[in-house]
Amino acid sequence: AADSALYQAKRKGRANYQFYTSEFTAHAVNLLSIEHGLRLALLNNEFILHYQPQIDLKTEKVIGVEALLRWQHPELGLLEPDKFINIAEDTGLIHTIGQWVLYTACLQAKVWHNTGFPKLQMSVNLSGHTLLHDPKLVMHVNQALIDSQLEPHLLKLEITEGILQTAEHSIAVLFELKSLGIGLAIDDFGTGYSCLNSLKRLPIDTLKIDRSFIQDIMRDENDQAIASTIIAMARTLNLKVIAEGVQDAEQLSFLRTQNCNMVQGYIFSQPITAIAIEDYLRNHLLSPE
Ligand code: C2E
Ligand code: MG
Ligand code: MG
Ligand code: MG
């Protein structure tokens, strides 16, 4: 049927053919060109990392940064991950891209450790696809630690909550990762369906409260209750908790009353380049102990 539709469209002339193309295949063409672009991006070094500070609420000092991937696209400009991560995952390119992210972030962390920020933690997002499907993941993380000489406990991998209920296999891999001595955080917490029991049997040390609960926290009592419950639960389970997406002073003081450990959000800084974050760190340095 598609063939004959195409044939009809061609017979009707060029304008109609183009219409057919945009209706039915533009999406596929777009996917293909992004896939091709992603392959070139790896070769041409078009990926960069931006960093967002993670702040200790008690001291208001930076204790770590999260590495966030950007693509400096030759024509489209600076792209955020929502424009390309899905395609990277669907094509399997995410494993190689993730490896680049991991190496770059570990090497950068080590540079910062050697230039005045010795205890800075580095958080790196790990794709659920890689956790599930890349048999070399643990080896790559181990190799990145060896090559960068980064102290393992200063590396944190962030895994979205959604991936955890999918497979026993991913839990086994988490234990292998943990045995390297690194930290593990659950990202976007509250959006999945973890039960207390499953949290207890995972080798994780940090929960990150999803931004969607923080956004309306001063107006929405449900969000307030959810955030408070997550914070209290984390304390009971001996986990650290980070609130994501904190944008104003009211949200911050609410989180302080709940004894949330750490915050991340535009109120402190958007994700910025490595050079820009060095200035930021100089002014908000964690106290060296
Ligand atoms: P995420 O790991 O939950 O990262 C937090 C996202 O929230 C970032 O978006 C950050 O820029 C944004 N954000 C932080 N503070 C605020 C705030 O106060 N207000 C608002 N509105 N937004 C805030 P970004 O950088 O666009 O990344 C989106 C997602 O893409 C990340 O969510 C993560 O899941 C994924 N991602 C980013 N880098 C990587 C990577 O290297 N590998 C993989 N696999 N995924 C990545
Ligand atoms: Mg964004
Ligand atoms: Mg994250
Ligand atoms: Mg998140």
C-alpha cells in the first residue's frame, strides 16, 4: 500500500511527492541523519560536558558536580540531551558516547583534584540501556578509574529509577559496579515505582528527588508530602538525598527544614563549561578536610 501511495504521489508530480516525503518519511530521514551525525560527532569531538554544582545544604559549599552531555552540532548549535539521547540509545551508540563521557569526566575530576579542589565528587549519568546491554560496562568503568587515577569513591554513577524494576541482571551489574568502590545514585527518584524493599537490597548510597516534585513544592501539598517522605525515608535507609531543580529561595528553605542533604538547581547555577565552573568552585569551595 505504501508503494502504491508513493507511486500515485510521484505520478501527481513533484510537489505531491515532496508532500508524501514530509508526511511519511521525514521522521525516518531525521532519525537517520541524526544517527549519522552522532557517529561523526564521536570522530570529530563535537561532544562536550557541562557541569552543574551539587551543594551541601548545611554549609552551602559545593561538594560535587554532575557532568551533563551537550552536542556542539556543526549546523544546529549546542544541543541538549533530549534532542539526541533517545536516538543514541535506539542505535546502541549510547555505549560509546557514554564511555567518552565517563573518561572525560574522570580525567576532568582528576585535573580538578590536582589543582585545588581535592575532594570534589564527580557524578556521571549512566544510560539504562548501557546498564542492561553493554557487557563491557564494568570493565570500562574500572579502566576509566585506572587511567584517570581518580579515587573511586569520588565517582558517582546516576541511574534513573525506571530501570531498576526491569531486570535482576541490572541489579547484579550494580553490585559489580559498587565493588569498584564508586558511589551509586538513583536519579529522577519518585517517578518510578520502587518499593522500600527493593531500595533496601540495592547497593546505592544516594537518592535524587525528581525536579517535578520540587517545581511546585510551595503550592502543591502533595509534592511537599512526597519530598518530605523521600527525605525521611532516605534518612531511615541511611542514604543521602539530593533535591534536583531547585530554583528559588522558598524551595531551598523548605528543603532545609526537612534536612535535605544536598541541592542542585538554577538557584545556584545552571550547567556550565569546565572553565566557568572553576571560577564558581573558587568562590564556593568545599572546605578541604
Ligand atoms: P538528569 O540527570 O536528571 O539531569 C538534570 C537535568 O535538569 C539537566 O538537564 C539539568 O540541566 C536540568 N536542571 C538542573 N537544574 C535545573 C533547574 O533548576 N531547573 C530546570 N528547569 N532544569 C534544571 P539536561 O542537561 O538537559 O539533561 C537532561 C537529561 O539527559 C539528564 O537528566 C540525564 O537523564 C540525561 N543526560 C545528560 N547527560 C547525560 C549523559 O552523559 N549520559 C546519559 N546517558 N544521559 C545523560
Ligand atoms: Mg535542559
Ligand atoms: Mg542525573
Ligand atoms: Mg534527574
